[in-house]
Amino acid sequence: MVCPSITELWKEQAHKYRLQFAELGGYQYCDAAGIRPYQHQVADPPEITLEAVRKGDRTFQRQGVHLPLWSTGIPQTLPLNDPLDGN
């Protein structure tokens, strides 16, 4: 079972939610932890997500959670952030 897919990993609130979920024992029922590692803007390089994923790993380590991460993709609204100008 894949547990909640955490999104907006660049925000502190996402990591607080993940930490609280871990503290309450939510991850003990999971085979993998869902994440949505995507860029803030369409033009951002994919590597921008690495620090957020690393920070999430540190959150897991603090709570003794050792699960594989399962990417659940990007949100459907990401392409709408920077629409093409039609040229």
C-alpha cells in the first residue's frame, strides 16, 4: 500500500504534515511513501526537486521510517502555471 502522496515538498508545511503523520504511526501501514516531486514552475529544471526529496528523507530518518518513495506524478495544474503564448 502506498501512503499519502505528499505534494508541494518545497514548503515547510508539507514536511510538518509528513512528520506528524509519522509521529502518529501512519507509515506503519505502508509499503511505500507517496510523494509528488515536481518543479514549482514548468521552466524549472527537474533537479530542483532533489533538495525537497532529501529533506523528506531526513524527516523519515528522524522518525525511524525506512520506506521506499513512490512518485505519484505531477499535478494536472502544473502546465497551467506558465501557459504558452501561442507563438
